[in-house]
Amino acid sequence: MKNFAIVISCIFFICGCAVGPNYKSPTMEMPQEWPAQSSESISFTSDPNVQGWWKMLEDGDLNNLIEQALENNRDIKAAIYRVEASRASLDFTSGRYFPNVDATADYTRTLPSSNGAIQFPTASQPVNIYSAGFDFLWEIDLFGKIKRSVESTKASYQASIEDYRDVMVTLLAEVCRNYIDLRTTQARIAYAIDNIEIQRKTFELTQSRYKAEIVSELDVRQAELNLANTESEVPTLRVSEAASLNRLAVLLGELPGSLKEEISDYKQPLSIKENITIGLPMDMLRMRPDIRRAERQLAAQTAQIGIAKADLYPSLQLSGVWQVQSRQFSGLGNINNKTYSFGPGFQWNLFDGNRIRNMIKIEEATTSELLVNWENTVLSAAENVENAIVSYTQELQRMDSLDNSVTASLRSVELVESLYKNGLTDFQNVLDTQRSLFVQQDKLASSRGVALQAFVRIYKGFGAGWQLSATETSSQKTEVDDK
């Protein structure tokens, strides 16, 4: 018994070591500021407040859609279940630190042969054996295989949380993007209807002047052509409007066509009432869930190297059995009928055709691949943010020019219609100015949409929105150690 205690003490002393590399978080040198940082419409800070960034649009319908999507979206729910499964996997792996204990109970009825391999005297009656007790098996973590397994599973669990957050970021951006598409399409429809009304009045005017034999039939047919061409744009826009509504419904976990009553009618174009505020390049590494997920996946894979290397070293198990045995069932209550056995088991692979060493090489190569994937994720994220910043700032300038163009076109239509009524210009000028007005108004509506989509891409590029504490899952609330 004294020798066994000494063995146990040595085992626990050895268990402090773990083979394989200790993980270190990857780093990448980032610029101090964005190349496109010089902009009056965007403010840059090292501590940006990104919670509820979509509220800068000051649209109640959008806010309600976001709340419903976070509550009912199917992708969010699936991500939550993945987190719960990953948490259970971590608890399962952590359980390997402890022995496996089973309760056992057996009954056998034996009649040995007097002419078998082992000679027994002739037995006239079978022998009954009753037994009940416990057995245990305990794998001793001599070289850190279990420790590395827990490290890997824990990092995978943390990666599943980042995956949930990435799904949330994508969902917020998708709801905003489709809502912007909806309002942009509705703005284009409104402009088309306004132009249809203007062109219908012109068509009626040409009909009256034709009947009065002031103009030729050509003016009438040209006016009719212009009106019909503009009217033909509306059905196509209605299709886009319905597609945006249906997509929003699915994002909210509802059937297509169910949002018509929940979204108010179009009133005015969406706009951002203030300068937006975003972080610096280093903040992107800290905030983007896909970068954080890639880093956790790298940590999980690094631990796999240690798991593979542990197979090069001996493994040790402690096993034992304690039972009460008796030929009578009543004898199970007598502790003097006990029987037990326990002791260590040793195993060391001496030859396997280099399978273990090749498995180590596989794990090392996979780890290097995930490091490159992390670096590529950072580069792609920086590219997305930079492109979105440029798109947003340049589109705002384009919007200003188009706004001036629309103002000039409206005044031109008023002037040319007055001149045409007084016979001071031909009808071709009327057609050209009306067509130009519709084109410029449609461009302006589209430009507003492009600028707002770039606004969404900026905040999605920073991974903004997952910080909402109200939507944290129960699994996500579980304390996670700092990386």
C-alpha cells in the first residue's frame, strides 16, 4: 500500500507537463490609420461606440425589424444551438480528468465438465455465483494529452461563440441592406409616378393642341411614347419592392408576404443625420467576429499538435474492481465476502510504421494553414472596410452633384413647358428635359441607396453590433476565460 501511494504521488508530479507547443496569439502589423481616413463625413476614434449603429438612420420601422430579426431569425437560433453543443463538448472532454466508475452486478450458474480442458471432480449440482460492486478505470494524463484536448475543445467552444456573433453581424447588415433596398426602390417608384403625372399632362396638352391644329400628330405620338416608356419602369420596380419585402420577412423568420402591414408606407428618402464614427485598423482585429473566430480555430488546432505528440510517449491507466461475491443471494449483504483488485496498466507504442510522427506532421501543416487563413481574413477585412470608406465618401459627393442636377432639371421642365405652351420652342426640347428629369431623379434615389449600403458595409466590416447584451445567449453568458 505504501508503494502504491508513492506511485500515485509520482504520477501527479509528472502530470504537470504537457508535450506540444504552447499557443501564442498571432499578430499582424496594422497601419495607424486608414488610407482613406481624410473625410469630413466620417470621424475616427480608437474607442468607437458601435452598438445600435443602424439607429443613426432614425427609422422606427428599421428598429422594429432589427428587434424581430434578433428574436426570430433561424440562422441566429441555429448558431445558438451550435454554441450549446460546443459547450457540452467542452464539458465532455473535461470529464476525462476524472475516473470512470461503474456499478456492477452479476449472476452466473455454472456446471463445469469433468472431462474438459481443466479436470474438475464430478459435480452433481450447478454452482450459483452472485456478485455486486464497483469497477473503475482512470487514465492518467502523464504527458498532457487530456490537457491539450481540453485546450482544443475550449478554443473550439470560444470559436463557436464568435461564429454566433458573426451570424448576428451578418444578420444586422442583411436586414439593413434589404430595408435600404426597399426604401430606395420605393423612392424610385415615387419619382417615376411623379414623372408619369408630369408626362400625362404633357400628353393631354399635345392632344389638345393637335385638335386645335396647332401642332402635328408627331408631338402627340412622341408624348405618348415618352409616357408609356416611363410607365413601363414601374412594374419592374414593383418586382424589386416585393423581393425586398419577402427577403426581409424570411430574415425575420416569417413567411414571404407577411410584412406588408408591418412596414409603413414610403414617405421620404432614408438619410444619415450625422457624421458616422468608426474605429482604427487595430480596432478591427479586436471587434470582427470572423477574425476572432479564425484566431480561436488556430488555437484549437495548435493544441492538436500536443495531442498527437502525446501518442509518442507511454500511457498509464489505473483500474480496479471491488465486489461482494457469494454463492447465495443473501450473502451479498455480508461485507466479509468482499473481493477486490487494483493496479496500474502501462502501454507504450514501440512500432507503428511512423504513423504517429506523420500524424504530427499533418497537425503541424494544418496549424500553419489556419495561421495563413487568419492572416488572409485580416487582409480581406481591411480591404472591405477601406473599400466601404471610399465608396461612402465618394458617393456622398456624387449625391450632392445629382441633387443639384435634379434641382436644375425641375426648373428646366418648368421653363420648357412654359415656352412650349407659348409656341417659343419645339416639342423635342420638352421631351429631352422630361426624360432628363426622370433619369436624374432615378440616379439620385439610387445614389442615396448606394451611399447607405456603403454605410452598412463600413459597420459590418468592423464587426459591429454583436456587442448588444440584450441578445446574448445563455451559453454566451457563461464565463469564458480571456484568450
